[in-house]
Amino acid sequence: MASTSKSKSRKILLANIEHIFQILSKANPNPKTELDFSNPYTLLVAVVLSAQATDVGVNKATKALFQRASTPESMVELGIAEIKNHIKTIGLYNTKAENVLKLSQILIETHDSEVPSDRKSLEALPGVGRKTANVVLNEAFGVPTIAVDTHIFRVGNRTGLAPGKTPDEVEKELVRRVPDHWKKGAHHWLILHGRYICKARKPECGSCPIFDLCLFSEKNL
């Protein structure tokens, strides 16, 4: 992520942050995750599977999986071998299959088969870290969290929106600097911006709607 280094010490003015989200929200009024899910449980499983994988790849794998198992009970009944068979096209599928089975068992035994809506309980589940918990809290329960993945880390640093050396630092800056009324959709707007416009190798600065507000010193014109 060397290309972000020249922007890390620069920060967008708070007034301009408001303007950025006005622009992004106008283009996409109802931002949502690109992962396919039907309930909080399938969302949780999809996000666990998405670590070091693309949403497109996860959706291909979970289409058949969720037809067979969309609840903790049906996933446990499906069994580890079948879970692995469904997600074998996803990286680290052996470990992920074990985590999906274990978290399903824990949900049944500890949470009445419901996905918990608090961070501590979510992060206690196998395969669930802070980023995964943030996504589930935001998407399933409407909590104004901001999960930081590689895309948001890059956008936060490049633009000067939320400079930081680690994902946790960027998250803290985003939570501190993004106005409360934008926090519900901030994760989605920023991840989509990083995925389709502010790309890692060849950012499409010429088509960037927030070009004039961005502090990236190596804009690709």
C-alpha cells in the first residue's frame, strides 16, 4: 500500500467529509453489501467465507449451500464434508468449513439459534473477527459501525478521509470523523468506491465523483 504513504499525514476537512458522503449517497441512496444472504445467519456465514475471497466467488459457492442450509440446525445436519464440498472453490475452505460448523453449533447451544446482536458475542464465534462483526452489526442490525477491509483502508488513506497505519486506526478515524448521520451507509459507500473507482493499481480518478475533494497526491489522470 505504498501509494497511500504521501497522503497519510493529510486529512480532508470535516466540512468536505460531509460533502463527500452527500455525493456518494446521491449516486447510491441505499447502499448494500454485494454478498447474497436471506437472514442474519446466512449473512454471518457469507461474511466469514468472504475473508481473502471475492464477494462474487462467495456468492457462487453459497448459492447451492444456502439452498441446503440456511439455519444453524440445517448447517449442522449438512455436516462438515458437505459444507467443504459446497465451498471448495473458496480459499482456505477447510478452515472456513470448520468455523461455519462450529459457529452454527454454538449458535444453537448458546444463542437459541439466533445470531447475537452484540460485538462481544459475535467476536467469540469461530472465524469472526472485528471486521466480520462490524459487517454483521451494520447490515443485519443497523448498528452504525464501519468495517475496514483493504478497499476502505486504501480509500481512507489515499483520500485523506481517515489516515492510519492499520485497519484499526483507520476505523477509529472514520468513527471519529464521519458524521453520525452517514455512518450507517459509510462502510458500503467506501467499499464500493474502493472496489470500482479507487482501485489499488489503477484508480479511475478521471471518473471519480469526489476527485476535487480527494487529497491523493498521485491521481491518475
